[in-house]
Amino acid sequence: MTLLSPRVFWSLWYHYHDKSSSMEGALELLLPNLDWSFLYHRSRQLSEKAKENLRQANEEKMEPKDTKDDNITESIRAVEQVENAMATMYDETVVDARQRMAEAALARLGKKSKVELDDWVLITPMDIDEEELEECMLESSENVLERDMLQHCIGILISKLTINNWRVLANTTTDDICRILQGENVQVSKELVERWISSAQTRSIEEIMLEIIDGNQDLYEILSVELSSSTPKDLSLWRDVPSMIVEEATSQVTVSEDDLQKYCNRARKALDSLGWLELYSTSIGTTT
């Protein structure tokens, strides 16, 4: 788990270290329905004769490559289940207690930290960009809508729903778009509109992430490539242990721990602001 997704490992330990004395116990508490018995197999030191017998047996019967691949796939699947469970059980009691303690200490000192003073909010731009809308819709509408009809739909979205760019499209519901288009005698399937919105959302995520981290392209590259954390949902999971971003990254992270904490908090704000962001996380199998 530490290799596949360190953010999940440390977040799990943070929430369960006072409930279990081991990571094995923490995993059983979080996902009791999974079989974790293999974690308790004792590592035994083989004798020289036993080692030689094992070597000969392995030569006679090599493990098929697809079996190894299956084991890797199962490991990734198990870590993903842990990650999903962690995302749904965030312990508000612990967070509130820590926040109250921090606020009380700061009040006694008569000042607030830089993290507390951060008043960042996620703002959806409203600039009209027909090319962005066309890109999202063309990707999903090829061989479905004629170009003239596509332009007509774009005009309706802008004039009737103020869907001016892909960021706004990403935040819009399928039903709202279908209702307006049908009112203008434009017949498109609900599935097609859903694809428009999905295309807009995938394009918006990188923009939102860069806004969260103050446009730091180097940090975004590290989060995406080295830490499987290219979405707000991923980044928010580091909130309890932001210093681990520095420790787990292969490349040097030239951002202070205060700023990393701030960015993790912003990611949580973004998730609270736009519910659809909860749908997107980086596959832990894509890191290099």
C-alpha cells in the first residue's frame, strides 16, 4: 500500500492509530468484509535444504506471467477499495476537535495562521468561449449532429442557460440542458448531453487543480505523475498529513508545508462547492 498509494496509507493510520495497534487491524476495522488473513502469515527463515528444494520446484513450475499480473491487479483493487472507504468516512469529530484547539491557541496568541487567513473560493469563469463548448460537443457528437445543428445548440446554451464555456457546462445538469433544447425544438438524446457534460468535466479538472495550487505547474506535475493526485479529491486525502507529500515525492517539492496544507484545504472546499468533483480520482495504477 505504501508503494501504490502512500496518501491512503498515512490517512488510514491517522484515523485508526488510536483504535488499532497495527495497520492490519486498521484495515480490518475499515473493511471487515474483505479477507485480510494473508497479512498475518509469519515470515519464516528457510533452511539451506529447504531453499534448494524451493528453487528446484520453482524451476520445474514457473508461475505464469498472467498469474503475476492478476496478483498485481488484485493488490491495486484492494488499495482502491481502501481509498474509496477512506473518502467516505472522514472523521469530522477529530477534525472539529483539532480545529477548536488550534483556534483557541491562536486566539490566545492574538493572531491567525496563514492557513486560517486563506479566503480562497472556487470561482467559475463566465467568459464566453464557443470554441471550448464546440470542442466538448464535437468529441461526443461526431457523426451524430451536423455542424450547423451543433452551432445552433451552442447558441441556445449560451443565450438560454448562460453556459458560456466548458467550466459552466461541467456544472450543469443533464435535465436542464435537455429541457431547454426540447423547448427550442432540438431533439438530442439524454446520453449525448451526458457525454457533453462529462467531456467538459474532464477538461475542467486540470484548470481547477491549478487554481487550487496557485498555478504551480511543477507541483501539479509531481502530484499527477509521482503521487497519483491529479484531482481535488486526491489532493484532499493528504489534508491530515501534508508533509508526506514532500516525503513521498521523488522530485524536490519547493513548496512550504503551510502552503501544502492550504492547498489540501482548498481541495476540500472545491469538493464542497462542486459535488461532481467527487466522481473523479486518479487511478493508482497510472503512476510511473
